[in-house]
Amino acid sequence: MTAYYLILAGVILAMAFHGLMTRANLLRKLMALNIFTSAVFLFLVALARMAEPLDPIPHAMVLTGIVVTVSTTAVGLVLLLKLYRRTGSLTLQSADDD
Amino acid sequence: MVLFDLILGLLLVVLVQKCLSVTDLFGAVISFMAFGLLMAVAWVRLEAPDIALAEAAIGSGLTGALLFSTLGRLPHSEARQPIASRTVGSGPGYWLAAGFWWVSIMLLSVAFFLSLLELQAPGLGGYLQERLSESGVLNPVTAVLLNFRSLDTVMEIAVLLLAVAVVWSLGTVGWPAKQKLSLPLLVGLVRLLTPVFLLVAFSLLWRGNHAPGGAFPSGAVLAAASILLLLAGKTIRIYPLTMFWLRWVLAAGLLVFVLAGMSLMFAGYGFLVYPEQWAGTMILIIEVSAGVSIGAMLMALYIGGEPDFHAG
Amino acid sequence: MSAADIAGAALVVVGVLFFLSGTLGLLRFPDIYTRIHALTKADNLGLGLICLGSAVQSGSLLTALKLLLVWILVLLAAAAGASLIAQTAHERGIRPWERQE
Amino acid sequence: MADWIPVVIIFGPLLAAVLVFTQTVRGVTATLVTGGILLIGLVALGGEVSGQGPWLTWQPGGWPVPLGLRWQADFFSVAMLAMTFLVAVSGGLFAIGFLPAAMPSAARHFWTLWLFTWAAMNSLLLAADLFNIYVGLELMALAAVGLISLTRETEALQAAMRYFLVTLFGSMLYLLGVALLYGQYGMLDQAALAAVIEHGLANGVAAVLMTLGLLVKTALFPVHFWLPSAHGKAPVPVSALLSAVVVAVCFFVMYRLWSGLFFVFLAERPAMVLGAIGLASILWGGMQALRQQRLKMIVAYSTIAQFGYVMLVFPVFVADGAAFLAWHGTAMMVLAHGLAKASLFFAAGCLSIAHGHDRIRELTGGGGRLGWVWLAFALAAASIVGLPPSGGFVGKWWLLQAAVLGEAWFWVVVMVLAALLTGSYMYRGLEAAWRPAPPVEAVRPVPAIMVAVTLFCAVGSVAMGFLAVPLEGFLGRTFQPLPIAGG
């Protein structure tokens, strides 16, 4: 069963990566990043479940990670709002090489 | 039960797909929140109730609230706008970078799936069980977070405080927030629920010692309570003095944690090395201050800017 | 399997049926007001039955009381939420659906 | 072992940041007092390392390794900490003059974020635990995002957003690699893992994922695109800190991984790939720097090229020769680059305050203090290019010597070409200084402290060349990449 969750994590990782690369909308990029993070956490916890006996250290790591992710997401969202007020658009202009 | 896992996985995949390609942002955010809730179910299936609690409260709940408040601050048209089918970037630099990523990720994912076969997952569960009695708490996750790997947790609280500092550096929000609708029902409900919230927060904090819970879910419940109070229009007036106290409440969790570690060091035990008979008490003190601070920090993140008492 | 188990399971199944009908209403009803109606009414009853079923199965008074608390809290939240949604919709000028002749 | 040293080094700036956040202490005071305390800590650490070295380890929390986590330090860590200290303090001094002139409203937040970044960098330089490194990376990334967006200008906000997305994605790749390693061995300590790690697909994938994540953060060639805008549009002291130290810290983490944990993998082929990434970064960064019209952008692009140069250590390392010489060269190069790069950004900042812009063609004229600024720019540029007797020269010379000893002729050619390329774009920056022009009237005065700091960093970077012999002595002639696993 844990192998199933490991593979599920891999599938979600790939989907989130695709979204992160192809979506121009910043809110969607942020959500894709969050989903990517969730998939990494799923991977860790599935590993913890595989171990005998159950290994609580990945659980603690994921708890730490969840809090860190909320903090970064909050910053990202505020940054996104500031950008929207400035440019009126939810997308980034491509990196200018000037 | 295998069927249950299969359905759960399928739903997760469908929700990710919807979140990333449904036509409007509003629908995408809804799918994202549903994804978070189902992840909480997945955590329970993987025997990680601590994470399920944190995911439901922080990962899905608070992130969802953050996303919604962001959507609310965008104009209606933007939230309902369908995906524009244009490319993300242009120019040779972009295509080089994108191509590099695609190729490497494709190769990597093949290797990744193959490497899953090799994982043995020895884990530290057994080793941890032996030392758990020395940690001062009974819940192994709390023991890891606040004793065995407490340095990570100190730095994690620092990340939260830093996020508040960054959000504040990006601008101020007018205060008190104006309410468009008068919603007597919400006010009544909040009046009824606030004590319940406080009770739940306290019980989560207390339970953390021996069962899933602890400072982070408890802080998230506190933050939820204060966000509800805000939504019901129950804002306090902000004066310089209130800001002074707010700053100290925000910083308290980190300060108590670091200063506790340092005083232990100067007492001769070593940085964050709890003497065994005091470990439980010290962890409780640290957790209480961290819980209150985390509640305040999560609320500050939700507000999304430094409260400005000149604007109110 | 004891009688309590069977009774509990039956209650849970009935509760799930109520959830199903509520979801059906959410998907099929014509406007926001009727949808809320379907959702809150059927789901709250469904949840009540599931809680009752689980309480019967658990066989412990403490758990039963906790489940009762869960149900009451969800009832409160659902009632308030539904009324807030309806109120907001009303103030935005969304008219209730009427049968077209 | 003195337990207080790493605590003071990491939590000194952190506590200062919290105190500045609560507005009990003024930012300048806090930064300078922290600097003083850290100086004591660093001297003590240097003494301990040279007395009991090559490696020191501590166990914060007091639990033995597979359960608890460790801090570790050798002389390279000490040198990096010292460089971080110098840039952080001189950036702070520079900001005393810069903030009132350039962005008075953001000054309050600047110091908090500055101290947070400092704490994050110090924790990364001391961390031995892979997951602790992840938390440190996130702390550093978030603080850097805040610093970049401080001016709240549209371009800065866009650069911050791009940096945010890219760097957090990098962190996630890194964490995924850590998860794979943990799934194999159930350990997170670098030295403990290095003792048991062996060839295998999962380990290889972990190595690739973690390296990719860190490459993104070090801004090397195919994933460099975020750096020029982030470092070019940020406020000057921030650009200096980001280019000189933050990127270097990410490289440091990657270097530690490859010289310790993944050392078994560092065979011919992976080293070639890492070297090729370096070569591509040298070419791309150099070419772009040649095209730039603004002084600050030249300096920003040169960071990509210079870290590309530093990456050449890996192919030289595996070539049979003098591994320790390559190692010394890298250490020296990163350290000298830090001071020189800080000085270059400071100089660009001084010039743009004086002229109101930093377009190279119009920077001519302007006497008085600007002469000193140009002198500092020239000295720092000399160190970056690698002219003797600067620190940059010593670093590049050692690396070149190691390559010659190892008969890695291809990389020798690359190094010589890279030096020429660096010379030509740095010359473009300097050209304005010695083009004859009538003195411009509308030059605004530059605060003396800014000029002094600029000159100090430049001189420091050159003077490091004279410290080559003691530095070599400290680094030692034996290459011991990791502490003993038992601790």
C-alpha cells in the first residue's frame, strides 16, 4: 500500500511541475508550488509508513515543512497583490536581458 | 480498504488537474482546498494523525483562507477570468531554460520511479522508542519537534516571524477593516464559538504531550478564532501601544524558545539540552508561548500587511 | 456481529443516502437558494445519522457525547454559513429562480 | 569544546533581528553590536578550529546523531563566516549612508530583514544536518525576497516574485533528494550518511535532485535567469549581500555535499557535467556582461560568470593531481569574490547616487570622492579578474596550478579564456573612469562612510592575496572533507 502512495506522490509531483512551468498566472503558479510541496511531503510520510516500526521523524519534518510552506505562501500572495496593483496583471513579464 | 486508497488517489489526481487547468481562478482555489482536505484523509491513512491535524488546520484551512482573501482583493473579473492560452515566456534564454528543465525532469522522473524500488526505509522508529522516555513527553512527534530536533523548530518559528516581517515590509493595511455587510448572525455565532475555540486550542496544546496536537494546530485554531472575529467586524482599535504589544506577542514564541535554550546553555547543560526531570515542564512552557505567538503570526499573515493606526 | 453493530451500520448507510441526495440537489437544483437548501438540510440530517450510527457502534458514552458535540457544532456552522451565503447573494441582487411558464 | 560559539554566531543576529522587529533597538545599533559580539565568536571559533581542528562538531539539543542534529565547522566554514561577517557589517555601514538617500521609508524594515538573512547564512554555514539545511535555505530565501522587494518598485517586485518562485522550487527539489536519501538510510547527518552511502540509482537521483536545487539557488547557467534582475534591481547593499554571500553560501552547501556526502559519486563524468555547467555559466555570464549598458547589471552578470569559474573546481578535483590545491583555490576564490563583489556593488551604488543613474557612457567626470570610488572599483575589478597580487589572483592561480598538475589541459584553457573574458567586461565598466571629460557640475555628494566602506572591501579583497600563506596553513595540506561520523 505504501508503494501505491509513493507512486501517487510521483504522479502529483509531475503534474504540479507541469503546472508550474506552463501556467502563466501567478496564483496558479503558487498553487502548483504548494501542490508540489504537498507531494514531497506525501512521499516522506509514505516512507515513514514503510518503516517498521512507524517512523515519527518524517512526520516532524513534514509538520515543520507545512508551517514553512504557509509562511512562504503568505509572502507570495502579498507579493502577488502588490504586483497586481502595480501592473494590473497576474503574470510576470519574461526576464528582460537589459 | 485498497479500493478506498485507489479512489482517494484518483480524486487527488483529478483535483490537482482541476486546480491547475480549470477555467477560472475561483474554481481552481476551491479545487486546491478540496485537495488539501483529501490530503488530510491521506495522512490519516498513512497513520500520521499529527500531520492530518496540521494539514486540515494550517495546510488546507489557513492557506485556503489566504487564497480566498487574495481572490477577494482582486477584481471580480480577474477571479473569473478564463486561462489565457498564451505562452509563459519568450526568447532563446527562456526556451533554453525551459528545455533544460523539461529534459532533466523527464529523465529524473523515470529514474525517480525506478529508484523507488531500491528504498528500504529503515527508519528511526525503533531507536526513537528507546529514547522516548528521556524526552519528557509521550507523543513521539512532539518529542522530535521539541526535544530531539528542537533546532529545526526554533528555525521554523523564525521563518514564520520572518514571513510576518516581510509581509509588513511590503505595505500597510487600513485599520480597522471596513465591513460591507452587517451580519448579525455571524456576530452571534462568533460570540458563541469564541470560547469553544479557546477551549479547543488549549486542549490541543495540552494533548500535544501524549497525543496528536501541540503548538502548531493550537496556534492555527487561535488564528482561526481571531480571523472569525475580524470577519464579524470585532476589530480593536490600533494605537501605538497596541502595536507595541502586538509586536511582542508575535516575537514571544521565538524569544522564549531561544532564551530558554541559551539559559540552559549558561546553566551548564548545553544549548536546548533539557535536564531530564524538567524536560516536560520546559516543553510545556515553550509550547504555550509558541502556540500563542503562532496564532498571532498566522493572523498577521492573513491580514496581509502592517496594521496602520493612522488610517483607521 | 452484535445488534448494536448492525444498527449502527444501518444508520450510517442511511446517513450516507441523505448525503447523496444532498449532493444530487447541489448538482441538479436550479439556483443558489435551492441548492443551499438541499445541501444544508439533507447533509445535516445525514451527518446526524452518521454520528448516531458511530455512537451506537462505539458503545462508549464519552465518545457518543463527543460525536453529539461534533454534530451540534457542524449544525451551527452550516446554519450560519448557509444564511451568510444566501444573504450575500440576496444583497448582490441574485433573484430566486421561478418556474418558467 | 566551547558550546556557546555556534549559538552566538547563529542566534546573535537572530535575536538582534527580533529586537529590531519589536522596535526596542534601532537597526544600526543592533547590527553594529551584533557585529561586535560575532567578532568575539569568530575569533574564538578560529582559535578552537586551529587548536582542535580540522573539524569541530556540536550537538544542539544534546542527542546523538541519528536522532539529534549537529553543527559542524572546519577552517573553510570559519573563513566563510568571516567573509559573511565582513560583508554584512560593511553592508550595514554602507546602508547608514545609503538608506536615507535612496529609500528612507523602507529603512525600518531593512534592518530586520538584513539581520534575519545574516542569521540564516550563518546557520547554513554551520549546519551538518540535511533537513536543517532545508529550513535554513527557506529562511534565507524568504529574507532575500523581502530585501529585494524593499524598494516596492515594479521591477523590483517582479524580480522578487521570480526569485521567490525559482528559489522555493529549488528548495523543494533539494528536499525531495533529502527524502530519497532518508528513505534509503534513515539518517540526515552528512557525515553519518557519507560513511554508509554507496552507488545506487536512488542515491544518484537524490544527488541530482539536491544538486539541481542548489544550482538554481547558485544561479548557474541553464537556471541562472532570475539572478540579473534580482541582483540588479535590488537596493545596493542588498545586491552586495546577495551576490557576495547568499549565492556563495548556496555554493558552499553544494560544495560540502560533493566533497563529503556524494564524494563517492565524484568520478570523471559527474565532475565533467558540473564543469560544463561552470563553463556555460562563464560564457553566458561573460557575454551578457559585455552587452550591458548599466554598471550594476555588469556586476550582476559577472556573478554568474564567476560562480561558473568556481564550479571548475570539480573537474580539477577529480583530475589526479593536487586535490587540496584545487580546494584551497576554490576557498580563496569564493572569499575574495565576496569582498570584491560587495565592493563593486557599493561602488556602483555610490556612482548612481552621485550621477543619479548608472549608465556607463555617462558616468564620466565627477572628481573629489568619486576618484576614490573609481579606485575601489578598479581594485575590486582587479581581484575579480585575478590580477596579482589580489586574493582573486591567488585563488585562480592555485586552481590553475592544480589543473596543470592534474594535466586537465582542457580546463586550463577554459580558465585562461575565462580570465580574458572577465578582463574585457570589467574593463568596459572601468572605461568611463579614464575617459577624459569635463567635470560634471550636477554630481551629488556621496556620504563619506559609503566611500570608505567601498574602499575597505576592495582593499580587503586585494589584501587577501597577502594572506595566502597563512590561509594555506590553516586550510591544511590534508583534505578531510567531513568530521567523524560518531561526533
